[in-house]
Amino acid sequence: MKMKKRRASSAATLPDELVVEILARVTDVAELFRCATACKRWRRLIADPFFLVDFWPKRAHHPPSSVVGFFLTKCRPVCYVEKRIMNAPAFVPLPRQAISFGSSSMLSFPSGKDAGFLDGTVAVTSRGGLLLVRLTHREPAGHPSQSVDRLAVCDPIAGTSDVLPPLIHQGLRVQNYAILTDADLRSSGVVQRRRRRPLPGYSAFFKVIAMVVKSGMFKIYTFCSSEPGWSTRYQRFEKPDGGRELMSCWPDNAVVRHGTPHWLIYNMVHHYVLSVSGAETSHAVLTKISIPVKHFDIKVHDFPRLGVTSGGALSLIWLHKDGRRLETWTRRDDRESNDHAAGWFPSVIELNLCEQRQMNGPACLITEMNGVLLIEDNVKRVYVVDINTGAPVMEEVTDSFREMGCISTAVPFEVDLPAFFLSKFKLNLVVTSE
């Protein structure tokens, strides 16, 4: 009995520096959250911004941002060919994040007098804890050839939503989107001429970029929460490779690297990366991806996707239709070359199932973000896999997605973990001692 008391007393008198060293080695987010709720002392140490922003990510080898789940658009069949969008997008947490982010109190939309505001919305894209949604009800335009889209930027952690001014455009609906956070614009390395302060009525500083590709013309629409309205830029590229028109690939949303959104573009002969400066000018640059055409065999592979590796490099991703292999081509550096596949490094990742069985029929990659893939097979079984792990294992999550929404509308949602913890502990960036 005395020995147990002595050990408990020794543990209680450990210096803060040693306790922090121990806590910094907790790699699992849910486990770290449990530690923070264990006692006031641990909560104070974990909630320290220095621990969350700098110390813990480095020691635990954990990225500051992490994919925690997916938002799905909830639909109800109206007739054989029509579906009606119901309620706000539904959130499905990843299995490993179910404890931290599975509760409705962790991620939420506006309540009270604003309840129902997001009913019938479509999740479009997300970035750094912000979710871009499209309001399904449309406003009449001033001219028959014009269309009006209504968008909103939501922060499910803070429970806020900011409605953007109407986006008025010509013809087809805008389907190419990107959202940039304050951290993205700071990481771009471009000094802003104006201070990044949102206008009254907006809860955060952000920038939304929307793009339409038609007949070789790129129309780029930009909205910043520090400006009163949308700006528009037109840019045309000459028809490359025998005069074929450029068009956007599906899916249409951008990947963001160093504050710059990138889209995958093609013209039936080659693929290209369209990069749009998100800092000031919204200037677009088109870069050819010179990978042999044989690697785009749709009989063997699903459609290619553009991604960003955990190291911050652009990559092209192909899922083999057997669902067990993933082929990636990663750009070595920022130097581009038109000499076949120079500058791109190929690799194949074997995907393993938890159970010893085969996937049914051809598989398709629904979506991907930061190495987290959502895959569906021919009989509507759904799998999630994180290729950043040493031996990626496909975990079936069909039951989690059943009845929640349309799987094809899934939008990955990443959270800035330090910001999440600070928000939940209701602390400012400067933590005062107790």
C-alpha cells in the first residue's frame, strides 16, 4: 500500500516539462483529446498554443491538419429519375476520429433562429476547417442568358455560416471551386497590399475561387471576405496538341498547394495542370503533364485525380479497377519538362483489405484528400484507406454511409487540429496561467 502511494505521489510531482514530453508522443487525436479531459493540469498543458501548433505536430509526427470525415448531400427520391435535396449536409466521421468528431456537438451548423438556413444545400469543397456549400434555391437573373448561384462558407467547428454575394455568370453552372484560408494566403509567400480583415458580417478571412472552362476560355471568379463583391478575370490559352479544346476533368474541385489552387485539365490527348494565383491577381498558368498516354487506359484504371502528397508535392493518382492497387506519379520539384515523364516519379501502392476476400467488380475512387481515399465497389460497398500509413489497409465503412446521403457527393473535411483544440477549450492564443 505504501509503495502504491509513493508511486502515485511521484507521478503527481512530475515536472510539466516531462509531462509535456509524454503527451507529445500521443499520436492519436482521440487519445490526446481523452488526455485533455483527464485533469485540469493536462488540459492546461495540451491547450497551450505552443504545444498544439509546434511541439506536438513535430514530436508525434502528426500534420497540423487532418482529414476527420466526409460531408454528404442528403437526398430523398422524388420519382424514378429525380432526387430532392433535404436538410443540411450530413457529416460522417472516419472510424479513427469517431470519438473526437462523431458527436453533433463537435461539428455543427447554425441553430436557433438560423435553423433550417442550410436545408437543401450541396457540399461543394472544403479547406482548413471551412466548408463551401451551394444553396439550391436560385435567384432570378437580370438577363435570360445569365445564371445566379448562391454560395455560403461554413465553419462547422464554430457553428457559423457566411452567405456570399450572388455569383452572376453566363450560361453553364460553375462547377470548379477552391476555397483558400488565411493560412493558405500567408503560405503563398506573396505580401498582401491590404490587411486581411473580413468585412462586417463575415466571421473569418477567406477567399473563394470559381472557374468555368468553355471553348478554351477560362473565366475565373474570385471573392474575398475583405471585399464587397466578386471580381472576374478572363484568360484564353491557345489550343495545344493539334488544336483540341481544353476542358476540365471530373471531379472539378481544386487541390491547394502553398496557397495556390490547381485543377486537372485535359484535351483528349494530354493532361495539364491549371494553377491560379490565389494571392492577388488570380492569374492562371497552364502546365503540360508529359506522362505517356498508355497510363490513361480506362480499361485498367479509374479516372486520374490530382492530389497533394503529405510532403506538399503535386501528384497524379490512378486507382486500378481491381481496387487493390494505387498508381501515383509525383512531381519531384517545381521544374516542369515536356520530355515525356521527366520530373514525375511513378510508384505503386498495394492496398490491403481487412478481410481475406476480393472486392466485387470494378472499383472507383470517389474522392481523395491528403492521402485519405474513399472507394466504392460495384455492389456499393464503401471503403476508406489512408495511404500515408506504412501498409495501407482498406477499412469497410458501408454501414456508416448507408442512409446518410449520396456517396458520389462526398466532400472530405479536414480540420486544423490546433485550432480545433483551442476552440473547444475556449482559450485565446495567449493562455494565461491558472
